[in-house]
Amino acid sequence: MRKFFKNFRQYLKSPEVKMMWLFLFLVLLIVAIDIFFLEPLWAGVSATILVSAGIVILFVNFRSAKTTVQLRLEKSRLDNVIAGIDDGIIIYDENFQVLLFNPAAEKIFNVKKEALTSGKLSPESVQNPNLSVLAKVIFQSLAPLVVLQSPEGVYPQVADISFEEPRLQLRVLTDRILDENGQVTAFIKIVRDQTREVELLQSKSDFITVAAHQLRTPLSAVNWSLESLQKENLNGGQKELAETGLSAARNLSKIVEDLLNVSKIEGGKFGYNFQQLDIVKFLQSAVEQASVVAKDYKASVYLEPPKEPSIILEADLERLGLLMSNLLENAIKYNVENGKVTVSVERRTDAPFIQVNVADTGVGIPQEAMNKIFTKFFRAENVAEKETEGSGLGLYIAKNVVNRHGGQIWAESVEGRGAIFHFTLPTDPRLIPQREIANS
């Protein structure tokens, strides 16, 4: 009831109601004039027509006033919602006149919306110290560092924009506002300030890097000492202790290397050196090296004879070696006794890519774990039970190596019946991303 009276009071104050009272006064005035100056018959006809027209107009006016009040209420609610959003929201037309600039945007850019109502933004606005950052977000080609997170020309556009002065890390989503005919009427940008998150991530990454580097030297000394000790004339128990210690030290060294690699990947500083290589010869070499390890696990590794004896593409030999090492090591370690690992390569017929497949006859991956296997530190329960040692970083690193090459990686598996990992690499070098992207 209180809400009804509140809306009714707003309705009574609306311009439509004021016009309605004015119209009613004019109708009554004309009726009074007709009564004094016209014959009773014509005065009655005139009054009837005027009153009928007045009722229709009043009804239409009432409906219009009611709609206007509802629109104002909806606009008020929308304004309250937009004002309460933590992300900056900017709406501007095709002439770069800012139509909406919410409080979060004011805070991010340190600009009051009143300062944007007097004129349009333009590339020259970057010369204005107060509008420089905002103008570089609107005209992204002027920004110091922009990393596109979505295909160019496809909406919505997502980009990460970095500024040194002031220090800002922004994720900007840009989309078009279309009318009922599909014509662009305006643009909207949703700006998220990720500065604090990026700095925390960088601090964590720096800590891991420093700690891993500090561990490298003593671990190298431990490895060297245990390797030297193995060469000595030891009895059975001593030799077993030396072998156990050396195995543990090597596993720890690999974990340290994985942590360093992940730290570099997250900072976009893993480093890639693309050059032409023959993927068939590369896979043959990877299989030969993995066969040595496979013997210790009583497994065998094969390369299926490819249809083409040679496939040339551009890739980073060292990073692809790390990728294959991780995939083959997993396929061997989590296999069954006398199990097989089969590697194959084929050229895709639907796109300019080659596809590499690594299939094993091992324990497989539980279905509920399939969407997590490429995340950091994840290890499926059945895998952890079979092989207790492992960092859970290998597949995360593998995925980032494939992404940097412009390919995709995925897996298929039935628990207890093995797994197949597939990844693609482009044969067209134009499909390789131009720069390395930081990952979280």
C-alpha cells in the first residue's frame, strides 16, 4: 500500500498530469462559453463532443503518464544497479561522446563524469593528463601494452591493457549496442581493475622463482654426491640407500624445474625460439629417448609409421621436447606391466594443422577428473595411488606450450583402459600467436 501511494504521488507530479488539468480547464471554459452564446441544442452537441474528446485524451494521457512513471522507476533501478557494480562501465556513441560513466569507472580512471559531458573523446585526448588513461582504453592502439584475449574483429572483444604510470592492469571487454535493425548505435566497455590481483600473482611468482633458484645449487651438489657415491664399492644396503637418495634428489630437481617453468609461464616470460623442424624426426627422437625409461617400468613405446616421411613446421624444439617428455613420462609411469605407449602423427584435413596422438594402455583417467587434468597441481586419485611422487604441473606446462604454438590439447580416456592425449600444431606459421601471453 505504501508503494502504491508513493507511485501515485509521483504520477500526480508528472508533466502529463499537469497538462491533463490544463486541458480539463480549457474544456470546461469552452463548455461555459457555448452555454452562453449557442442555442441549447448546439451547446449540448458541442459539450458532448468536447467531453468525449476530453475523456479519450485524458485516458491516453493517463496511460502515457503511467508508462512514463514506470520507465523512470526502471531507469532509477538500473542506475542503482550500475552504480553498485565494482567494474567500470563506459557507454559511448559512434562519435565517442560518453553517454554513461559509472562511479567505478570514475574511481579507476580518476575522472568525474561531469568532466566528460562537455566534449567528445578523441585520440588527441591522450595529451590531457586527466583523460590520458581513459583515452588509451577507448583508443586501444594508443595504449602502451595491449594483449588480446579474443580473436580480432570478433565481439565481445577482451583485452588486457597495462600501464606503468599510473601502474594499472586492466581487463577490458568491449561490445556493441545494436538497434532492432542490427545497426550499431553505441559501444559499451566493461573495465575490471586487476592491478592488485596481478601484483599478488607476481609476488607469488617471484617468491617461487627465488626459492626454486636457491634450491637448485644444493640439489645439484646432492645429485653429484650421490652419483659419485654410487660408483664406490658399496655393500647391498649402502647401494640401495644411495640409489633411493639419488632417485629422490632427481625427483625433487624435476619439481624445482617445473616450478621455475610455471613461474615463467605465468609471467609470460617462458621464452620461445621458433624455427623450422621436421616433426616426424622430432617424434622419432622423442620415442627413442622415452624407450630407455620405459624399460624400467616394463613398458614399450612405439611410433606408428606416418603417411608422410617428413612434415616441416615452425616450432620451438626445446619447448616441444618438454611437452613430449611430460606426455610420454605420464604414459609410461601410469601404464600397466607390459603395457604399450603408441605415438602417431597425421595431417588434419579440415585445417592447416598436424595432430599428434599419445595413447597408452594404463590406468586411465576418471571421468570426473577430465576437466581438471590441465590445471596446476592436480593429480587424479588413481594416478596418485599408483605413483605417489609428482608435482601435478606437467600437463599444465604441456597445455601452455601447445597454446603458445597456436594449437590445442585434449584427452580421451576410459578409467582402467588407458588414455589418449591429442595435440595440434599449425603448419601455417601465421597461426602462431605473435607474443607470449601471461597465464594465471
